[in-house]
Amino acid sequence: MENFNYYNPVKILFGKGKIYELAGEIPENARILITFGKGSIKKNGIYNQVKEVLEDFTTFEFGGIEANPTYETCLEGLGIIKDNKIDFLLAVGGGSVLDATKFMAASANFSGEDSWEILSKEAVVESAVPLGAILTLPATGSEMNGNSVITRQKTMEKLAFSSSEVMPQFSILDPEYTFSLPQRQVVNGIVDAFVHVIEQYLTYPVNSPVQDRMAEGILLTLIEEGRKAMEAEMPDYSNRANLMWAATMGLNGLISVGVKQDWTTHIIGHELTAFHGLDHAVTLAIVLPGVLYQKKSERKIKLLQFGERVWGIKEGSDEVKLNKTIQETEAFFRELGIQTKLSEHNIGNKTIERIMNRFKDRGIEKIGMQQDIELEEVRYILEIQL
Ligand code: NZQ
Ligand code: ZN
């Protein structure tokens, strides 16, 4: 195992009715900006609950944050923060609302000229407006990490930054808040969380049985509970609770300590969203099988372990087992109703060329945290999934 430091200060309030503890988590006299998306919280009643619990506080609102949140929208929110001397941000929504709120929190205290540099030039986030979160869509892990992914409409770029300064002070996770999710978003959440775990687990062995078994436990939970969620006629509390906690555990940093991470699938997937607006999880379901086929010799040890422990694949030659493992993974995404081929989304070689050119323009020679994927391999990865 490699050396690591681990610190996660996010307080989690998990379970039914936890909203009633919200007021106790926010500093007295805070000037709060409640941020939210395109209106789901108004339809499912969460908005009213939040307003009721915060009736003794000074609150302002910023709604309309879109899925795959944009820099342009964040600038609008930033104006409200500055004009109203906001000193606490409360994000109520899915990963997009949380990510946008984190970026606004960092931008408000940014001393440089343009906070886009946090994303484009990795400008350091020295401080941020404190924030809390009420999660309504389990998927990204944004509720318990310092990551944020923002799209710039003008240039069609989707970039990520990470800073402990924007970790929420608390996150409320009430599984009942997910009951109003459309099936498509439930599935997206399962696939996103699944691929987060894979990106931190399916690389190279470093003798890390605790992290490996935790990762495998989350993957098995997502498969079992994911299938239950698909079959259920009505949302089931335990099922949603397990999915919610699995997604949080998938990207709160715990399973990545001391091991070799990758993130190639996400890096390439972000380009598919940037160019074609595909849902984040859909891009991952397309790209991951391509990455695994392309790297199956190099990542053989972990792939065989994953195949055996998660999919129960024990018979046949290594080559047979490796292929079966990747097929099972892709079949799971398809079973959830996600189309995993580029052609199924009317995407072809032209987009592959655009992605290659974009990486070349950025001066990228190798992709992923292990730097084991040459730029030209990105083309093969995508061609496998045409
Ligand atoms: O906008 P509203 O009306 O709220 O509707 C949203 C949106 O249309 C809806 N929704 C959310 N909760 C709901 C609900 N509808 C009914 N009932 C509820 N309870 O769902 C739609 C999608 O929401 P969004 O927040 O976009 O989804 P998700 O949580 O999957 O977030 C995706 C974004 O997170 C980024 C992605 O790139 C993408 O931009 N990621 C963030 C990460 C992080 N911060 O660590 C890591 C991830 O890898 C990912 O990149
Ligand atoms: Zn993701």
C-alpha cells in the first residue's frame, strides 16, 4: 500500500426526517443563499420543507442551475452572493447543484481576475464561502468530497477542480428525497457510482485488501440494489438508503487511499458530454468497456480479481475470463437501460477526431492518473465502442 493522508470533515446526517436538524447546522445570523436546480424540489415538496425549517434565518434564493452546470450560470449566482453579502450557501439538489454551489463558493473568494482559472489553470482555491448540502440524487459523491465539474458553454469545455475548501460542512441524506427521481436518474446514479468505484479500484495491485474489499462491497451492493430498484414498482426506503450510502461511499475518498487510481473513463466521458450533452453516467457506460478492453493485458490482475469476486467468473483461460468480465460489466449497464455504443447516440468518427484534437491542443500526451494510456489509445478506446 502507498503512503497517504486522509481527512474528511463532512458531517453526514443520514436518514428520514434529518431535515429537521438543518437549522442547528447553520451559523446563527447567517445570510443564506439556497441554491437549486430547474424545479424538482418545488414539485416534490423539499423546497417547502427547507423554507419552513429556515423560517428564522435570512434566506435568499438562486434556482435554475442546469444539469451539467455552466460557468455562465454560476456567474449569475456569484452576482447574488456579492450583492447580498451572502455568508453561507445551501445547495439543495443533485450533483449539478452541489458542484455549481462549490464553484460559486470558491469564486466568491477568488482573488484573481477570472475564477474560470480554477478550472482551466488549476488556480489554487485559497478559501471559499462555507456551504452545506441537501442531496436529492445519489450518484456523484459530491456531498462528501471537494470535487466540482463545470461546463463553459461558450467553448464547450467541461472541466473539474478539487479543493478541500469546498467540502460541504454537512450533508443531509434523506433516502425519501430520492423517491421522486425519474427512473433514468436512478439508473444514472447507479452507473456513475459504479464507475467511480471502478476508477479507484480496477488499476494495479498494491496489496490493499481493505480498500479492495470495500470497493467490491460497494460494487456488489450497487448491482444487487440496482436490480431491486429496476424491479420495484414503488420506491422502497431500504433500497434507496442502500443506494444512497453506496454512492456516497463510492467517492468520499475512503476507497482511494493508498491505491492507484485512474479516472481515464471520466476524462474521456466529459468530452462526450461537452460535445453532445449526453448524461454524465451514459458517457461512462460507453467509455468504460473501451478502456477495459484496451488495457486488459496491463490491468489483468485486478480485472481477473474483479471478474471473480464481483461477477463470479472462475472458469476458462485468462483471456476468456477477461473478456467475460468486461462483457458482464457492459451487460449490466445495458440491463439498466443504458445504451453503451456511440452509434446508438448517433456519434461517430467525427467526434472521435474532435476529442483527439482537443486533447492534442491541450498538450496532453498521456491520459489518466497512471499515465499508462497514450493519446492514440483514446482513439482505439472510442473506436471499440462505435
Ligand atoms: O434540476 P432539477 O429540477 O433539480 O432536476 C434534476 C436534473 O434534471 C433531477 N433531480 C435531482 N434530484 C431529483 C430530481 N428529479 C426528481 N426528484 C429528485 N429528487 O435530476 C436531473 C439530474 O440532476 P444532476 O444534479 O445533473 O445529476 P447528478 O447528481 O448525476 O450530477 C451530475 C453532474 O455531476 C458531475 C457530472 O459531471 C455532472 O455535471 N459529477 C460530479 C462529481 C463530483 N462532484 O464529485 C463526480 C462525478 O464523476 C461527476 O463528474
Ligand atoms: Zn462520475
